[in-house]
Amino acid sequence: MLNEKALAAMRWDKDGLMPAIVQDVGTDKVLMMAYMNAQSLQRTLEMGEAVFWSRSRGELWHKGATSGNTQLVLDIRIDCDADTLLLIVEPAGPACHTNEETCFFRSLDDFAAAPERL
């Protein structure tokens, strides 16, 4: 668990959020980016699985709770500015809601050619 002093030293944005990059331990692929707040970080540490803050729903989001595509968290790192987290995970299925392995499956050129595929 993180103590209050460690949480206070982290550089949360004005909404109390911090970007969290998720990386597959086996492939080193970046799987996704989401946001965490202090509560979701503490819950992740307690559960051992990734829990994020859903900005659109305004609530905690346990990754894979409905799909089964959970992410076992093996390590959490913080960058040199203390404003971005890196979660090293063992995924139990695809990370993306589109059923792709990673949310970063399109190149910018692909997107520019057909943005309606969103």
C-alpha cells in the first residue's frame, strides 16, 4: 500500500487523475492508456488487478470485470516527473474494447484515411 505521503508527492492533474500506460510483461507491447486516481491506484494495489477511473462514467472501472479480459498487475512504476504511471501486466485477453490485443492497432495514416472506423 502507498502511504499518504507518497500519494501526496505524486503529481495528479487538476481533476486528481494521472495517465496510466499499460504494458504486457511478455511482449513489451503497450496495450492501452487509461487514467487512475488515488482510489483506483489503492484498489489496484489491494486487488492485484488493474482498476482505473472512468472519466466518462465518473466511477472506478475494474478492467475486464465484464469481459473477463483482466490485467494482473506485476509491477507499477512512476516516471521521473511523478505524473505518469506504467503498469506492467499479464493480460487475460485483449486489452481493447474492439477485441484487438492492444488499443494502439492503427497507424495515424490508417486513421486519417478512414476515421469513420471508430
